[in-house]
Amino acid sequence: MPLKNINPTTTSAWKKLSNHFNEAKDFDLKDLFRKNKNRKADFSIEYSGLVFDYSKNLINQQAVDLLLELANEVDLKDAIEKYFSGDKINAIEDRAVLHTALRNTSEDPVYVDGKDVKPQIQSALRKVKSFSNKVISGKWKGFTGKSITDIVNIGVGGSDLGPDMVVEALQFYKNKLNTHFVSNVDGDHVSEVLKKLNPETTLFVIVSKTFTTQETITNANTIRNWFLNSATVFDVSKHFVAVSSNAEKVINFGIDKKNIFPMWNWVGGRFSLWSSVGLSISLSIGFDNFKELLNGAEEIDIHFKSADFDKNIPVILALLSIWYNNFFNSETELVLPYSEYLSKLPAYLQQAAMESNGKGVDRNGKEINYQTGTIIWGSTGVNMQHAFMQLVHQGTKLIPSDFIGYKESLHGLTDHHQKLMANYFAQMEALTFGKTKEEVHLELKLNNKKEDISRLLPYKLFKGNRPSNTILFKKLTPKSLGQLIAIYEHKIFTQGIIWNIYSYDQFGVELGKELAKKLLKN
Ligand code: F6P
């Protein structure tokens, strides 16, 4: 069944939200916290070891109720049903969107075109497991009989950003294999990676759903030629494997049929790290940890499907984002992980969110006259505090921020972690409450002459009232990372449903590719 087709601006909830915004635009967070001593508890959700506190947003109960009414009016419940059950919600490409099936451990079948896809998923996972075990244990030998020491993932976009982000994020759990990523067609990228490698002990994983992507095939060919400087074509099967849905093209490239890991057209590239596309993750941290990542995501799938919307983390995140994007006219959103391990998360989420919801045509084929996809940006705390946070605290723009943190550190350097987390909470406090004229005045009085106080005061003032979300986990583990990623996946889905767009195609990336090909021919 197709998704429903409702222009959100024609709903009665939207009209009520527009009216309510006239009051909400003057909300003062200090005031809201003063009036409601339970505000933090009222606007927090705890689920499976994770705390989501959204009390520091420019909302009251009425705003939340109206946003929930909007979700109900566009029939989000029906859309979630269709999303999980394999309906072709990527309607323009006539495809189901089933990254959730990749981590679904229930006994229930999931049908695409009348066929249960679960057996294929399980068989692919078994293949990833046995291959990972062979390589990690050293049983898989290269062409001179040596075990593998290095893995190179060759892919771009969804075939690179997810695995790269996760391998980096979970390096605490990594085994002895070194994992590298080659994505850019810029030859400097592949050259620098190859410099570090020994062809006898390197395994190349070519990840391309289509196996036609110019960047990936160019890099794969360059690497194959580099390899053949030391080995023969008969050795390729020991050093090259592929993850793709295009077996014919993979075989033509010279890869053994046995070494092809499947990909399916019902999994979008940017949501594919849970499939064989995550092979380099499984190689880097072992299959059991990879499975834990999937388990964490499955927990969020269950939560998203079953929790009431007012207690549903991805739904609330999406609604808040719509509140700022469509009513406060915020254009951007910050993702701020207080963990150096998550330095690649903002780039990963940029693709996930912006390739999905950067759309200007609705499900009627009509140009949209309201705002859709927000611009995602960010960096790790605390480094960004010394970089762009000035603008977020005192600039002219309203930028809602997600602060992602962990109660416990992995390396046990308690002193570091206390400082990190003190900054995590302090930034949110500063954004929320700012510093009043009276407070600044008192401070200035201590060290300044009377005539300087009024001159300095405006510059030292923090208006506060800048929204932020607390997303706090116990510890960075494969499972909690799986939860985090799935939360954002479902937030993106929910936004697309409300904006009445198709989130799972990406025709906007095609024109540039076509023109580049034309230029190359001339
Ligand atoms: O950039 C567009 C895109 O199609 C992404 O959606 C995709 O993840 C990437 O290119 C790579 O595609 P492929 O896996 O087919 O090489």
C-alpha cells in the first residue's frame, strides 16, 4: 500500500501550531523551568539505559500536544506499519525500505513481492560471520601464504560513510586488523592509503550496490593494478571481495563468485551498514560485536514501532526538528558528540538526513511551499567549544543542538572524563539559561571602572534560550552505537512522512554525475 499523501500545512494541527507559535516565539526557558519544577522529568524519556532529555526546548505541553496531533493527523502510525512491513514506500523507485529487517531477530517473516526476505538476510549474515572469523583468526591466507593484516574498504557515500564512522567509533573494540577506507576519486586518497600497505597481507573489500559508481570502480581498478604489480590474476580471489547487488559486474571485474556478499535494492545505501556493507565493521571488531550493533538498532526499532508517540524518542526528536525548521525558521541543526570516537558521526548523519530529506517535491509530484530537510552539521565536544560555539551562543541564528554523551569513559581516565562531561552539561546550561544583565553587571563591578561597565555589558551578555537535547548513554558500546544510529534513522523517516516527501530516493545526486561523464568524453 502506498504512503498516505497529506500536505502537513493543510492539517488542523499545523494551523493550531502556527497560532501557538505566536506565543511560543516569546517563550523564555528560565521562566518555563521556574514555573514547572518537574519540567525535566516531564520532558524526558528513558529507554534501555539511555536518557533523552528534551526539556531545554522552546516548548510547553501545548506545543508538544499539537506536534503529536500533527503526527497523528498525517497518520504516522500507518506509515510506520508500512515502513516495517516491506511496503514500497520508496515509491518513485518502486522499492521497499527494509534496513530494519536486517536486524530483525523475530521469527516473523518480512515480505517483498510476496517473498520472505529474512532467509536471505540470515544467510548473508552467516557468510559475513564465517568470512570474518577466517580472516581474523588468520586462517584466510594471502597469495604468499601469509595471514591478512590490513583491510581496505573501497566505496563511496553509503558504501563508505557508515562503515567508516562505525569502525572509527568502535576502535576500542577492534582486533589486530588495521582497517582503511578509500572513497574519494582524488588519486591522492588512494595513493596515501596504498603507501601503508603490503599486497601480500591486504584484503580489499569493494562495496558498491550498483558496481557502476565511477569513484569506486576507478579506485578499485587502480588498486587492482597496484596489486598485480606484485601478484598474478590468479591471486585476485584471495585479496578481493565485493559487496554488491550486481553480481555480473563484480564477476567481470575478476572477483570470484564465492567472494560476493549480497546487497538488495530494498536497502538504501545510506542505511546499509547493517547488511554485508558492514563487512569491514565485522572484520574490524569481530562478528559478535557487529551483531551487538544490530541488536542495539533492533531495540530502537521495537521502541519506535511500539512506544506511544509522546514517549517515542525518534518521534519526539523529529517533531522538535519540525517545530524549529517550519515555525522558528531554523535552517540548521547541530550534532555534538562528546566523544572523540564519534568524530565521523556528523558527516554520516549529513548523508543520512540530507540525501533523504533534501527534497522540494511532495508525494503528489507538486513543488513544496514549506521548508523540508534541515542542514546537519557538527563536530566533537569539547573541540567545537573552541571553534564554532561562539556563534551558537551569541550569534543571530537559532540553532537547535543534540548533545550526545556517555556517563562512563572507555579508557577509565576519570579526570579527563569528568572534565569532558562537566563541559557537556555546562554548554547546555549556558545555551539554555545564558547570563542575565544583572549577573554580568555584578561580575563587571568586581574589576572595572564604573564608566566601562555599561560599555562592556552588551558584549558579555548571554541571552540563552537556545534549544538543546540531551542524549545520554551509559557507555559507548556496539549496542549503544546501534541504538544511536537507529534513533536518527527513524527521526529522518518521521520527518519525511510529515513533510509528505519521498525520503528514500536521491535523484538530486545524478545530474552532476552525468555532466562529469560528459565532460570526460569531450
Ligand atoms: O551519492 C549517491 C549514491 O547513490 C549514494 O546514495 C550511495 O550510497 C552511493 O552513491 C554509492 O553507491 P554504490 O553503493 O552503488 O556505489
